[in-house]
Amino acid sequence: MLTQSLSTTTVNKTSAAGPAPDQFGAITGHAGLVATEFSYRKDEEIYGEDEPVEYVYQVISGAVRSYKLLSDGRRQIGAFHLPGDVFGLESGATHRLAAEAIIDTTVRLVKRRSLEHAAGSDVNVARRLWAITAGELRHAEDHMLLLGRKTAMERVATFLMEMDRRLTVAGMMALPMCRRDIGDYLGLTLETVSRAFAAPRPGGPGIFRRPPDSAPQPQPAA
């Protein structure tokens, strides 16, 4: 669901200054592709489950969660998308998961049809799309192993290590998602996640402290 357009840009290969910073940036440098930026408020839907796939998205700022509502009302989060991440790539004609902004978020989007046309005429675009898709498949496999073979504490620890690496790359200082989001991603209850954050550690009372109305943040070492 598109809301507010910020800008629309046609990017040509000859106008790019220096190398593209990421795979999607390189793809949008293909001659004739139009990249548009949209903003979404916290918890606003970007697209819904089973909606037609019209665009491919990249997070510019903020964060996005992709999720599926199960038949019993529970929510399973499939992925968190941080600045630089690409989402909305689908093999079929409809979205298998829904996507929402976790916080106020800006995304760049390109029409799927334009990407398919570019990939059909430019082997470099096709190669970069394949690399993005392979990265998503690798993440899905890692998530499957996380849910199937690790204890609750191991899931939380693995998640925090992953987020530490990804947040550093994205230039973010704190987790944008709440503990309920984390629990729905790890297949754990809110209470279990909270206990894991409060677990004692050497040199301090707990792994995380949580300021009012904010996501958990690392507690400085004593």
C-alpha cells in the first residue's frame, strides 16, 4: 500500500558518480529504470499478504518486518529489513508475506516489470538480482536452522550477534524492533525473550537495559 511519494528519479549509467554502494544500487543504475522513494509511518503496511507483486523495495532509512499471520492468530516474522536491505522479491505473482514499517521508514522502490525487462536485456542486472535472491535464500536457511535446532537462549544470542553485525553495517545504534517482534521472529514468547535479556552476565546485572518507549539497547560494560 503506497502512501506518500517523496521523489522519483530516472538513473542513467553515465550519471552515476563512482561505483554503486550495493547490488540494488547497481541495478537501479541500469539505463531507464525509475526509482521512487516512499515514506511509511510506524506500523504502517507496505504491502499485504497475497497482494499482487508490483514493486521491489530497498530500505533507505528505518526498518521493516515481513511476516505471516497463522490460522490461529499467531504471527511469524520471517525477516527484519534494515537500511540497504532489499525485500519484496517473489518467485510468484503475489506476496507470500506481508510487510510493515517497524518505525518511521523510507524505502526506494522499482517496478518489478521494469526489473524483469532489464534483467532480460542485461546480463549484469540478471547476475545482481541472482546475488540478492541467493542472499535471501541463505537467510531463510539460517532462520530455519535457528528455529529448529537451538534452545531459547541460543536463539536470542544468535539473533543479537546477527543484529550487532547488521546494525553496524547500517549505521544504526539500537535495535528498532520491540521484544514482541523479536519473539515472533525467534518463535519465543515475550516472557522468554524478556528473561533472556535479563539473564545475569559477568560484570553486570543483565544483557540489556531498556529505556522507556524504546527497543532494547546494549548495556555498557562495567
